[in-house]
Amino acid sequence: MGRFFTLILLWILGSNLSFAQENYIDHIIQKGENVYKISRQYGVSVNAIFKLNPGSEVVIYAGNTLRIPTSNSASTSTTTTVIHDDNISNYVVKSGETKSGLSRRFGVSINVLEQQNPHIIAMLQAGHILNVDKTIKEAPRATKEGEHYVIKGETLWGIAKNNGISLAQLEAANSGRLSEFLQIGQTLIIPDKNSVSSTEEGYLVQRGDTKFGLAKRFSMTIAELEQKNPHTVPMLMAGHRLNIDDLDIHDFEETPTTNDIKITKVDSTNSYKNYVIEPKETLFGLAKKAGMTIDDFTNLNPKLLTSVNVGDIIKMPIEPSQTITTADITDVDTVDTVDTVDTVDTVDTVDTVDTVDTVDTNPKNQTTKIYSNKNETLFANLVTKTSTGLYFYSPFSSEELGASEERQKMISINADFQKYIDFFQGAQVAIDSAKALNLNFDVTLIKKNIAKSKITIDSPHNKNAILVPFIDNRSNFPSVESNTPIAIIDIESNLVSKDSINVYRSIPSDTIQKIKTLNYLAQQNANVIVISDLDNARNKDLITSTIPDAKFLRVDNAGFFKSDDLDNELSKSKLNYIVFDSKKTIVLLNTTTALMGKLSDHNIQLVMLESSLLPKQSEVSDMRFRILQLIFPAITNPQNEKDISDFEIKYEGIFSAKPTQNAILGFNVTFDILLRISQTSSFEDIINTTLSEQPHLKFDYQKTTGRNYSNTGIYLMQYNSNEGMIELINGE
């Protein structure tokens, strides 16, 4: 009997052993693989692999063997999340979540989160399982020699500078510790000053890198990049190591600056010499040194279209031409960006804008004469050694703005939030473009439902600007206090200055459009007739104050004139400006039909005082406007086709969508403000003395009342049957 039970026991043990042996398979680790990629390959969680392979959460080596649980066994160990007041058990990290967001959600510090879950110290990943006991007190974190404990207000750039190392060296030494942005309480490794930021395998993602830019660098599509590096699918982060097969990556690593001679070889055939790019050199500066336009210079050196890298060898004319112009003055290329500030001292909580997988964009200005002339002063006096502060007032937190799932959730709650997302996508393009000019600034996001009544900014910068887009009720905007000069930039928010801080309305108002157009008409010695469908034209008082002898005609609801009324007011000896002052499309159609019938006997030009009155082309053909040589004000420049097209191509390549009007505002306003706060003079002096033009918008700020300024920069355009469209010179 005893023998029988012994046989039974041996059979059970043998069965269990054979079953256990079938619960996993062996995987030989290949070069460039990581646990996340392997988990995706086998359809199991990373934690299931960690459990079977102790130490794999820290590092794995090519050639070693990993035990991979079968999908059946992995599925039997699914966890159930339990969240109590004092304990969080078996919480599974979701795609897009961050340490900062989880620490807030659970009500603990990032330090506590990492101390109780050491497997996330290197990097938080989707699938990680978290357990937190809030009753355990936070252990003080002591730094050792060669370490730095991050405190409030610090940035990676500042830490690197204080320790006499480059930003790339600091990021390379902390590749596994850095997430979306620098976090208070982190411990960073301070590498030796003589270390270099190269990697043994693959390419180490730097802060500011994007999938779009890296795909261009390594001559592959974004899809191919993600296929080779599935751990970047949810989000590309600084510190990720990329598998780029056997591609040569030396062009993209930081090259130590030694006493190498700059001119190493002369190409006598083409009168060019080889030139080694030095630290802090920019595309604009190199083109200027070559005596060439940026277009010609990048045609000579196509790799500069991707980035300007220290140590790269490029072609430089032996005898540079001295006839360089500023036509391409704003052509920029993406370089490694300076780290963004994580927090500022405020009465209310302030979050930092995440640089999500976005931007590699370089808005180009190619030819327009006015554009280059208006921006020449700004580019000639850029300050890159001292930093400035750029703040955004938004309904989003950094986590919500940085994660696509959170953005969609916000939009599902309020569809109006889409315009903020579009605005910030355009702003991110501007931020990268400014970084490419070596401008030094920190970007901070202030969530408006957190900062309810007062924002107190304790900034380390001498110049600051806070951008406020799309406020529905200006009375809800909190008061602002700042220890250093700050400007409030209004983007369609209709703010009025308070707290002794200047407010700059960046988008020209309808009234400014009307006044500029009427001033032009008043100088032309023409017969002005105003057509409306109301007893009193909507803009009658404004029109008569500028053109006292203007005549007013009213049409019926169908847009027809009374018998002979139009003939009686038209002049055969003068140019007749017909000012159309109605929002009804049917009135416009019938009015323009009547006017075209009078062209054989009269000199007639149609005028609109507001760009908002222009109908969609699907409603009214622009052929009518060409025949009647329509004059109208425009906020954006419809003629700057090259720069607008370049921006749209770049934007669409990044976001897979055409830029909306709000994205256009985000880029133009943000880039212009960054240029203006990065000058040798004060921000207010630059506002009062300097005009500028970006690809879409013109900026000409004029003081209105008290501390309020308005952008009066509009384009007065005219349809022309021969030339398509021309810009009229405003004779003010």
C-alpha cells in the first residue's frame, strides 16, 4: 500500500514537472532587442518575463537566454487592481502613463513610487505592475559622489552647465532614468567631464529627438523605425536605445572638440574646401560664412537639411561671396533641444509641457522681400547665452497634452478642446525652430483650472512671456504676479491689462482691419459707395468718420437695387469703390452681377472691410472677385506660398493632418514671441520699434490704452485678373 502511494506521489510530481517545463520557452536574445520588444513578439507582459528571469528588469545581454512564459500560463497570472486609501495593489501600468501622473493619482511622491517598485527606476513601461503602501514612510535619498539630487526649478541644461559637462553627456549617463521631463526628487548620475555621449550598440535617443527626425536621419520611414524598435511605439523617450541595424551613426553622435584643423582638404575642382562644424554653429551662420543663401548652401550640403552636427565635415567655398542676403534668414534645422523647466514657484500648481513624439519641423522662409527685411533686426540681435521663460495657459495638464488617449478623452468631454491641441502642435513646431537657432528658453505649462485666481511666477529668467489662447471669458483669467518682467500675449482672448503687466493682443481685430482698409480708400480720391442690406450699414459710423462723403445704398433681401439707384451714385470720371457691407451670400451674388454689368461704362472695384465677409469658394467663384478687382484685408499672407507650403508639408509629415487655422496661430505667434524675448533690448522696446513677419502673420504692435497693445499688422490684398493677387501698399 505504501509503495502504491509512493508511485502515485512520484507520478504527480513528474506530471507537475513536465507541466512546468511546458510553461515556458527559451529565447536567445538578439542584438538590439529589449524585454518590451520580446514581450510583444510572444504576446506576454514584461512583468511575466521579469518574474521568470530575475535581473532582466535591469539589463539583458545579446546571446543570453530568456525564459518566455507561454501565453496560456501568462494569462493565468493576470492581476486584479486594488486601490485603497493606504494601499495600491497589482496596478498595471497603461500606455502613456508617467511616473509624475501616477504619483499624483496615488498621492505619493515619485521617490516613494520608485522605492517600493524598484523595477521602474530605470524606466516606466506599459505592463509594469505597481504596489504601493502609503503607510511606509519615505526613506531619505542621499546622493553619493558623482550624483545629483534634482530640486525644484532645476533643468537638465542648468545641471549640465553647473557640472561643466554637455547636455548630451548628462543625458547619455542617465539614459534609463529620464522620462518625459525632469522630475523633482530624481537622482542623476554626473559623468566624468571627459566622457563622450556615444553608445556601443545602436543610437541613444536624445532629448528633443522625434520619430520623424530620426527616420529622416537613418533613411527609413517612421513605420520601419517602429518595426525595428517596438518599444518606441507608445512614445519615443530620451534614453531609448534604437536598433538601426548596421547603419553608420557617427554623424549623429557628439564629436569631441579638439584642436583639429578646420580645413582638412581642398577640392580644387569645384573651389570648395572641407570644413569641420564647430560647437554652437548654426545653419544661418554657416551659410553667412559661406556667402551663400541657405537654399544654395543646403543644396551644396544636403545633410544640413536634417541637422547641424558638431564635428561633421561639410563643403565650404574657398572664397566666400560677400553678397549674402537675408532672404532665407529663418531657415532653421533641428538640433538637440535644451531641457524644459519642470516647475516654477507659483501659488497654484504649474505643469510642464511634455515634448511628446512630435516635432522635427523647420519652417522655411525662402524669398519674400518684406519678410526678410522685417525680420532682419530680430535675427541680428539674438541672445543665446542667457535663457528666457515661455509659459502657456491651457486647459490641459502635461500628462493630458502628452498622451493621445488623454487628449481624446478631453475632446470627448468638450470638442472645443481640439483647438487647444491644434494650437499647441503649431507651437511645438515653433519651439523646435527656435531651439534650432540656439535660443535658450524654458517652456512651462500652466493648467487653468488649477491656477484659478492667481498665478505667482518666481522665474529665474530676466525675460518671460505667457501665451493665453482662446479664453472664453476674460474675467476668468487669474491675476499674474512675477518677480521678473513678464508679458501677457493674448491670442483671441480679448484680455485687458491688470496687475501692471502689459497685454499684447497678437491677432489683429476686425476693427483694425476695417480702419486700415478705410484709410487706404480715403487716400485714393475715389467715389466710395457702401452697399448694405440694412437701413443703417453695420459700419456706417466708422466709415463716415474716415470718409465723410461716402454714399450709402441699401438693397432688398434678395440683393437687388431699386431702379436707377446704382446708376445715380456711380461716377464716370472717377474710380468707384463699392464697399460691400453684408453677410448674406445671395446679396453678394446679385450685387456683383449688377456691378459687372456696369463695367463697360464705369471704373469699378469691389471692397470688403473684413476678411470674415469673404465667402467660401464653393459658394462664390473668385472669378467675380478677379473681374471686380476685389480689395480686402487679410490677417494671413496668401502670397507667401513657398513658406506656407513648407510649413504645411512639415506639419502634415509630423501630425498626418493639414494644419488648422489654430495650428497656424500657434506656430506664428509662438515663434515671433520667442524671437522678441531673445533680444538684447527689452521686450517692450522691441515691440515699440520692430516689425516682423512670419510665414502667415505680420506683427506690428501699437499701444492702444494704458498697458494694452494691439497687433495692427494686416495685409491689404487685391485680386487682379492679370497677376492673380497683389498686396497693396498701405499709404499711412
